[in-house]
Amino acid sequence: MNALKRYWWLILLAAIAVYPIIGKPSPYRSGLLIFAGIYIILAVGLDLLMGYTGQISVGHAAFFAVGAYTSGILTAKYGFSPAAAMGVGVVFSATLAFLTGRPVLALKEYYLAMATLAFNEIVVTLIIGFEGLTGGASGLRDIPPFTIFGFSLLNHLHYYYFVWIVVVLVIASSIAVVRSPFGRALIAIHSDEQAARSFGVDCAKYKTRAYMLAAVYASIAGSLFAHYMGFIAPDDFGILTSINLLVMLFLGGIGTIFGPALGALFLKLLPEVTYQFQDYELLINGVILIVVLVFFPRGLFGILTALKNKIVPRTGK
Amino acid sequence: MSDISHLIQFLFSGITVGSVYALIAVSLVIVYKVSQLICFAQGEFFVFGALTMTTLVSKGVPVPLAFFLSIIIAMVLGALIQQVLIRPMKNASVGALIVMTIAISLALRGLALLIWGRESHVLPPFSQGEPIQVLGAALQLQILWIVGITAVVLFLIWFFFEKTPAGIAMRACAENPYGASLMGINTQKTTLFAWAWGSGIGALAGMAVAPMLFTQYTSGVMPMVKGFIAMSIGGLGSIIGSVIAGLLLGLVESYTIGLISSKFSDTIVFALLMAVLVFRPNGLFSRS
């Protein structure tokens, strides 16, 4: 049982790897899981910023947009290879986060929420405005599929594996970050910024770095999204997407990395169950979220951990 | 049309839109003052107000009666939400509270979809008649209604907060809830009251512009975001500040769309918001 407790994530990895072989999913099914994976990358990155560093963002989709559009424009119009374009997007997002991080993250709570929301809208309105480059409101088309070493990931199962390898890397690196001295500084900033500062933590610097890291993950997610869709439009990157990410974080259980991942997976797969209720879908989503927030403030991951502790009682060491 | 008449036309549309932003901002501020909470569901009251009134009027209810009934329905809805959903979250973090109001807005939007469907609805204007010509610009009668309603609401709010015991109690709760409760003020009742007010004013904003807009279940998002901007520029907790900011926002928007570029008007507005937040975090009109 102890081994199970320690190595449960290996079972999860095996399940991800084996699912396409056993389940033989249709392109539609694997497409759902690809989207879920992309949103997991976004949510886990945002969790580093919100759950660990305690900085609210209602505009995280801005970096998702930057990644997607950098990849889309460079590959569709300038003949860049997808991997190179993704790299440029990452550098671009990190720079943007570096430049805006300090002034924006000096704000707190609602002011920060409003500033990040405004940032998101600025990015989206610029994308809509610069029609010649971005395709404007009607979107950017003809984005080629992803290629690695000349091998094109046209097949949906290949792309499924590619996206989920990135997901695993993002989750693993996030756990490493959280356990590192850097991560501890972030947690210290979250619990008490004044105290953290008096212990010599340069809060502005660390907050900006967390912001940059979250932006880099979002940018990667954006590139993956653009190459999978082949077509992107500003609607995919607006405030509503940012708000959706917040919902994933709190639904899954913020500040746990696995929680937001679970929230993203749940929210992306939920429509599979609720679509048959058609017009009730929106109401059902809202009510599920309300119920989780009121009765399970630690989210779905909190429920799972509680269940696990019941089945496998904690052993004192 | 001459240049002057263009400028006047932009002024009219700026004031119209600005009044709506001001009303929504005020409704947000009232809730914020007593609950220290920015309600992301405020746009839904805008939609509920507009659509309830449209339905009532189309069912043959006289306009004045439909008007007051719609406001009361929104007020009850707001009070109910505060009592049942927000009150249990007293100790939650700002993030959790924001997500809670988002959840409420999703549920309300879902409800609106079930009641009114996906199509848009238009309310007939409050009064019939030709637009008034002012130096070559057309002034629709509904604009007079919108401005008039905004003025009356603002006067009532001022009167309420300055002259009535209930209003003064509400201000006390906003300043210091614990101290207020020691003075024998029922803080819970006051909070409930503020939510009812906020929801009612949000609904009123939707109803006033319903004749000039195609309202559907998703129409609340943008007005709410603009209300946020006005509120933040005005300095979160200030009613006067948010009214001025709301009107200013409407005018800036209208003139940038008319004179500079319709593509980048929102970019300019949001950049303005970021600039104010970064350089004057207590609002444009605060004395630092």
C-alpha cells in the first residue's frame, strides 16, 4: 500500500501512455484530450503564479494568445519551422512578462485583477486591430501542423503523445520549482509579503519571475494550440478564456499543481456529459462550480486526497 | 452634416454610453463598499433587467409597472444571492470570492438562456416621437430617458447616503463593520440591502439602454467590464469618482471611435485603465 502511495503517478503515466492503444480513440476523442492537455499546461502555469505566489491574474489568456499568434504568423507567413516559432513565442512572452511584471505585480488583489484583465483586452484588441498581420477578427488560417526533425505530427495520436509529453514535463518541472528555494520564496511571498521581504526576499523580482514562468508555459500551450487547430481567432484568447482558467484552478483545488490539472481535465471533458442537456449546460456548469466552492473549498483534488486518506490511512513515521 | 454636428453627435452617444457605464460602476461600488467584493455577476443583472422588462412589456404590462417590477425582481435576486451564496464565503480569499461571483454569473447566464433563448430582444422606446434636431445632430428621445434616469438615480443615492439613517448606517458598515455592529447596526441586514440596491441599479442600466440595444443572454459581459474600468479609474470605493469616470469613459470611447479609429478604441480605453492603475492606484480623482 505504501508503494501505491508513493508511485501512484506512475500508474497515471501508464494510463496516459496506454489509453490510445487500448481505447483506440476516434480523432474526436483524442482531440478532446489534446485540448485538455493544452489547458492543463495553462492551468498549472497559472497555479504557480496564483496558487503559490498569491498573485491574481484575470488575463492569463494574453500569453496564450502571444504564443499562438507568434507560432501561427511565423509558420504560416514567414516559413519558420514550428519548433523555432515556438521558441520565438516563448522568448517574446517572457520578455513581455518581464517588462509588464514589475509595475503590474506591484498592485494587489482587485487592482491586480483589473490590470491583468486590461492587459488581456489590450492584447486581444491589438490582434483584432492589426488585421494585415493577424487576420483580425476573422482569424488566422493555414497554420501548418507541428513537425519535429522533419517528422510531421499530422496523425492525431502522434499529436496526443506530443502534447501529453509536454504536459508531463510541465507538471514535473512545476513540482521541481515549487520544491526549490525559489519556490519556497514564492510561497513565503504568498503567506506574508512583508515578512518575506524582511527575510531578504526580493519580492518584486521573485513575483516577476513567477509571472514570466507562467507566461512561458502559457506561450507553449498557445503554440501547441495553434498547430493543432490550424486556425486561430481572437475569441479563443479573450477574458472569458482567462476566467475559465480561474475556474479550473478553483474547481480543481488551487495551489496543488495536480488540482488545477484535474480542474482543467474535468472542465474540458464535462461538455461530453452535459452537451446532451443542451441549453442547460451553462447552468449546470455554474451550479457545479458553486457547489464545489461552497462545500469543498479545497476543490476536486481535496476531495480525492480526503478519499485516499480514508482508504489508505496515514501511517505514522 | 457639418463638423460641428458630428462632434455633437459623438457627444450624445458618449453621454449615453457613459451614463450606462456610470450606472453599472455605481452598482459595483455599492456592493464593493459593504462587502469588499467586486461582483463579476453584475453584468447578469444588466441582462436580467433588460430582458425581464422586454418580456413584461411584450405581455401587455404597462411600461411604468413593468419598469418597477423588473427592478424589484432584480433586487430580490441580488439579495437572495448575497444571503444564500456570498454570506457563507465570509472567510474566503479574494481569488475564491472572484471565482464565486463568476460561478454565479455562469449560473445566471445559464438561467437567462433557458428563459429567453439564444435570440436577441429589443424593447420599444419608453416614449414615441421623432428625434430632436440639435445643430444638425439627432438626439433620440431614449437618450433623454437614459440621462434622466441616471441623474435621478444618482440624486437618490446621494440623498440616501447623506440624509437617511439607513444610508449613514451603510456607510458606517463600509468604513468599519465591527465598529458599526457595536453601535447596534445590523450589518447583515445592511449588506443585504446594499446588494439589493446594487442589483437594482445594474438592472436599471440594462433597462434604460434596452431600446437601443439588441440584448441577449450574453450581453452582460462588455458592459460589466466597462463598469469595472470606470470603477477602477474612479478609485474602487468612490461613487462620485466612478460616475465621473464612467461618463469620461463613454466620451473617450465615442470620440476615439468617431475621430481616431474604431479598431483601437478599446485598446486606448484599456491602456488608460492600466496607466491609471499603475500610476494612480487610488483612482484618478484621489488626493494622494
